[in-house]
Amino acid sequence: MFAPQMEPVSPERMPSERVLHGLAQYDTAVDELLMAAQCSVRIFDYVAGRNYNTAQRQQSLRRLLLAKRTNQVRIVLHDASNIVRDCPRLIALLKQFSHNLSIHQVLPAANRVYDPFAIADDARFTHRFHHEDMRGVETIGDLAATRLLIKRFDEIWAASTPAVAATVLGL
């Protein structure tokens, strides 16, 4: 009987997981995720901290949004009240790319979801277990786990509303 030969998979294509011990490691993992993103980014967090206003994150998001018209960045936050004050770089990106960058705030239906995560390209994510807990995990290539987190993000997105507009209108 003929058995097909399987091609070896290179180590960089194998699923991997790294435990994150602290906020600095989590922020570094999110930055790496954003730099590696090719098509889409989904972010769920409690609040957009000042780390969303760094030049590195702005450049990573800008590069992604300029790469293709269909690329998307969707962000959902529990509290979006500080974005205008603390994240002018993110607001500038929102003004320039309002067609494919969206920032939402959760509605009461999703108020009990407290574990921040970021997903890139349906194949990579970082995930903290609770917004007050600094421990987390970075996973690359685990498509099943990523699909579950994407489904969860979509449910949170459905239970959210636009939080920040690209322009300020007044009378």
C-alpha cells in the first residue's frame, strides 16, 4: 500500500505559546503582534492606556492600514472616555482611516468580560486572563484557539457601540 510522504514543517510555522509574566511582556507581545499583522487586528481591552499612544504602535497600525484598502483594525474598550485626552496618535489614525479603523465601547451586556486580548490575522493572539492580572499568554499558529477568541470578539463587538468619532461636529 502506498503511504504519502508528509513534508516536514519548519519550526517557525509550528504552533507556539509563550507565557507572559507582567504588563511589560504583554505590551511587548501586543507590539510584536501589531508589527506582524498583515490583514486584520482585533483588540479588546479595559481601557486604552498610554501604550496605545506610542510611536511604535501608531507606525504598526498605520503600516497595516496603508498596506491594503481592505485591512481592518477593530478596537473594543470597556471605557473609552480617555482616548481623546490620552491617545492623540490613535485619534489621528482614526481621522485618516475612519473607513477601516473603528473604536467601540461595550454595552452593559458585555460589562462582565474582563480579559483583554488582541488578535492578528486569524492566526496569532495575546491574551491576559483578567485586566487586573498581569499574567497572560502569547499564541502563534493555534488556529482552533484563535477561532474561539475571534468568535468571542465578534460577540463582544455585537454588544458594543461606536465610542469615538473621527470628526467633532458642533453648532
